[in-house]
Amino acid sequence: MNLKQTCILFLIGIMFSCNAPDRQPKLPHVYTMIGTATGVTDITSLKPGNMESFGQTVPAITAPFAMTQWTPQTTLGEHKCNAPFYFGQGILNGFRATHWTSGSCVKDYGSFTLMPISGDATHLPQVRRASLLIDSESLTPAYGAFHLPEYEVITEITATKRSGIFRLSWANPTNPSVVFDINNNEGKGFIGFDPETKEIIAENPVTRLYNGNGQTAGFSGYMVVKFDCEITGFTPYSDYQLFGDSLQLSDMPRMGAKVSLVPPANNIVHVKIGTSFTSIENARENLEAEIPGWDFYEIKSDLESTWENLLGTITVEGGTPEKTKEFYTAIYHSCLHPRLYSDVDGSYPGFGDDSSIYVAEGFDYYCDFSAWDTYRAQMPLLSLIAPKEYRDMMTSLIKKAEQGGWLPTFPMWNSYTSAMIGDHAGAILGDAIMKGFEIDKETAWKYMRQNAFEIPSDYDEYADGKGRRALRTYLEYGYIPLEDEVLEAFHTHEQVSRTLEYSYNDWVLSQVALKLGHESDFEELSFRSQNYKNVFDPDKGWVCGRYTDGTFTEEFEADMPMFYITEGTPKHYTWYVPHDPSGLMELMGGKESYLNQLQQFIGNKEYWHGNEPSHHIPYMFNFADRWDLTQKTVKNILDTEYQDNAGGLPGNDDAGQLSAWYVFSSMGFYPVAPGSNEYQLSSPVFSKVTIKLDKDYYKGKTFTLVADETAETGIYSTAKLNGKDSGITLKHENLIKGGNLSFHK
């Protein structure tokens, strides 16, 4: 080697070493089992039990925001609050192509399950189950290896956006087979075999939940399955009954089929599956486009690169191994939803009761917006780390409004639901508009405004989930009185919480109205944003239910669940004024009284981190000039409510909101009031956090947060933005310009 070559190699080495933190792989820090067991928490006092104590995540092998995810399955069927997988059960009855909303208490839909077996094993899922051994060392969002000792088979899985591929390795196969289940609780759908193409095809129709519960959603989950080996038998079944002479079975309870195989000499069989919400043909096209060949490890490598690029938008340094694992797992969980619905050719089913097939041109179409949960932190996080997908998600919300006639408040299963309270799809769109994303702002505003000012003239449309719940009385009284029971909703009553959330929603819309030049709407909505004051009872010192005559109910316990409060207590919801903390402070008797009440609320362990209405509360200390208490409280929550094990989430992750709170808070800032373009500071738990900004959407290259070596537990007194005192608020415009925020003692 000559001197010139040596110098070049030396310079290359320096270049790589300077960029070393960015080159460190992030996938090894993701533990997909976090949240798959019941949560362990220290400071939460309100623990309702049941499934709300679980993270309700699954160890999904998936592309970010994918149409279909792939998970080991320990629970059968598609049932509300029943996740496909729970840690510690140890018994597998298959691997599911799932549309489960991660961290939720809803239900799966349009899903299918496959199970490799051998010997004399039955097709019945409750009987064929086997012990499950997981290779935890290699388990990532891009790959999983699972050993089923009873059948002497190792199942490896990787995936694309709309398809998956399995690598089945039998040790000593006898009668090797793969069983497929149609996970439809109503006994609808079909499964069939095409002898010419050697394909398994199947359909699982989707039904609605909440408003329209049990009605058809107007579309199905479809799959097309291909094998790289000879198929010697196809036996459909319904429960115990086998139909050996049939090539197709439809509309029978607990359907499926057993597919008998002849593996090649190495006993390794590849199975690839395409999925779609549009048709069998589109599922086939998705598969052919995304997995044209049989190279399992090429697909795995591509998916690993996809996740590394996404996880690598944020680099953390100087944290403990536990915190680093929790952090990158939280990003993973934050990037599972909303769900891709459009096919490779752009086709997707119309929203609501629109039975048309549309084509997304210039964008990808998404659904499953758990808006009540995710408007708070998960969607704002995506605006920073996945802006292209985020913009397409905003366009998708607008398309839903155009197709259904109303902006949905909680769009799931590509349908209206009104599952939760508030009008937070409008808050999500409003935040995007305030951040300057290039979407159809005037069309978005048209439907946002319609929700805020109009009531469907057709009662059936209202009962179906269109429009704001209880808008008539909200507009008449400035609050929702207890006489309005809000019966056309899954969550009935809850009048006080609805009033508070509409006040915030109106404030977001007022900011959009001002930005777009709608002055009269700005004035009206600004006035309505103060409606939260109408449910604050000065005698009790907390929010309380109120009648039409203006009197407050005596049915009141400040720290107990009340029928007029959503999933919490009057104390929890009194702090739900993210848009006007100074106004709340005045109601509570001034800064000292506000601060004393907040300190007691946290100190008495009345805060509930396992559910969303509390998530902004730790940052409310900032508005009383006690940044130190915000930092102390946030870091205590990060330490005590999250862990790097299967029970490491304190409640339902709800499409990534609980995880997104962790991502923001461990970086040292949080969007208390989306729509404000402001973040409240806590302080990082890492010595350095680098956010890589997408140059197609933001002017800056990187934004860096730096703290000293005591970052994990340190409490700071000063923050400096690019060397100048910044106060305790970070503006979005400063973040996206790029720069440096440093924390000092």
C-alpha cells in the first residue's frame, strides 16, 4: 500500500469515527415485548384493572405504519380488548396477519392466522396449540424466529408494508402442513384454493364497533398465499367438520383450511402472503410488487434498513442501557399507526358508507386514527420524525370528510365511530395547518368548522357517528348540562369532560381561523374556548357537573370517578385546560393556590399516567414558574412508570400515545397544547439528543439538546437556545430551523 492510499484510508476512518453515533444500529435497542404484559407502576393511584392495566401491544414484525402486521398469536378470535398476544402465556396457536390497533382496547379485524404443524396434529386452533420458544436476542420489528418443539419447526418472519414472508424449517417433517384460520366471529368470509396458480385465497369481512356496532364496515381483509413447494392437499374446515372434496368454503363458523405440503430436500418451505382491503386481485398485486421473489433475507435486510432510517431520525447518547432500550422501543410503538389502507396502485375502500373504490393519487391513504389519544403527542411526534407519512395522513383525514360528508372524530375501521369524546381529528388537522404543512387547508377548514358549528339534520347520520356529540346543548348553554345524557355515543354522559375538550378544540380552530383569515369565526371560537370556566365550581374548587338552571350537582367526589367525567376524576379533568393555564390559575385563586393544588395532586399520588387525560399535567408546573418541579415530576414518571420488560408500560399504549409521551419527555420537551406551535421544557435524560430533520420539509439539518453527565436525574435552572437564554418554552419554528438547546445547572 502506498502513502496516498494510506492517507485516503486514514481520512475515511476519521470521517466514519466522527459520524459514529449515527452509524450505531438502533434496532438492537428495540424490545418489541414491552407492553405485552400487565404494567408495573409505582406512583399511579387510579388503577382500574382489567385490560386497562395492560400495555396491549403485540411483538409486531412490520414496516412502519404498515397495512398488516405479523405477530405470534396466543388468543383466539377478534374480540374487544383481546390483543392477539400476551407475554407469559407460552402457548401458541398460530401466527396472525393482524390489524390490531397497538396498545388499544378495541378489537382486531379482517385478520388471518397460519400455523405450521406436522404429524397427526389436528387443524383445531384450541387443540393444535404448541409451546412457544422465542429467540429474544434476534427479535426486532423487522424479524422474528420462533421454535415450536412439538412440531419440530422453526418459523421465521419478516415483512413489507402490505405483505409478509415466512421461512419454515422442519427438523424431521411427517405430514408437514400449514393451517389457515379466518378470524371472523360472525362466521362470514371464505377460503379457497386455485389449483392452476397454486394460491390460497381468503376474505374476512369487517364489521364496525361503537357507533354502528355490528354493522358491516363495507370492506374486508383479503389475502393471497403462495408456497415455494408442492401442495398435495387442501382441506377446508368449519369447526370439527372437514370438507375434503371442496376447493372453497364460505360463510361458516370458525372456518379455515389445512394445506398439506411436500418440502424440498432441505425441509425449508417459504410462504409469502399479500394482503389488501380492496380485493383478492389487489392483494396479489401487492404481493407481486413487494415480494416478487423468494429471498427471505433480502426482504429482512430491506425492512431492517427501513427501521434503521426511521429510528435514526433521533440519536441519543449518554443514557443508561435501560433508558436507551425504552426510548427506541417507544419510537417503534409510536410509528405503528395510523395504518396504511391503500394498495400499491393507490386503490382503497371509500370511507364510512361510501362503497366506492378510490385511488390515492400522489399520497398514501391511512386510517385507524385513535384521535382522542394520539392528538396529544403521537401525531406531533410523527410531524417531526415522519413528515412525509404525516402529511399523507392529514390528506387522508380530509378525504374521509369529503367521502363521508363530515370530519370523523375518531376514524377506525375506515368508519365513523365517535368512540371517545372531543373532536380531535380537527385538533390533529389544526396542528398540521399551524405547522405549515402543505395540505388542502380550506377544505380541511370547511369540515373542521362544520363539526364545530353544525348538527346533522338527519338523526340517523348523527346516531351513526357524524358530527360532535351534544353540540346543541354545548352551543346553547356554553357547557353540556347533566340533563343531556349523550346517549348516541359509546361513552354516554361525561358532560364535563366533553365541555372541557370542546373548549380546547374550539381554541385550536380559533388559531386556524386566524391563520386563514376567518375573523368572525376566530372571535366566536375564541369566546367558546373559555367555556371550560362554565364547569368549574368555585365552591368545590374543581370542575363539576352542572344542570341547565346553572346549579352544580352535589354528586361529587374530587378524587373519585364521576359519571360526568371521562376515564378519570374531577381532579384529573380540572387540569385539562392546556390552551389557557393562566385562566385556570385565576379560577383556582392565583398562582400560589394553583401551585399548591398541583403539588398536592402529584404528591398524593392522584396523578394517573396510564391514561391520556393526565399526560400534560406534569408540565403545568411551568406555568407557575416552577420548571424544577416539572423536571422532577417528569423524570420520576420516566423512572417509575416505564420499564424495559414486558410489563414496561403503565396502561394501554393507545396507538403509541403512551410511548410518544416517553419519547418527547426523555428528550426534554412536550407539546402541551398542540396547535400552539410551542413545547414546554422538562429536561433530557440523555447527555445528548440529536434530531435529524427531513430536508424536504424543514430548513434545519439537525436540532440538538445537550445536558451534562447528570442528565438522567439532573434538575437544571437555565436553558439556552443557540447560546441565548430561551426560557422554558421551545417554539416549533426554532426547532425546525435547527440549532442547539443546552441545559445548565
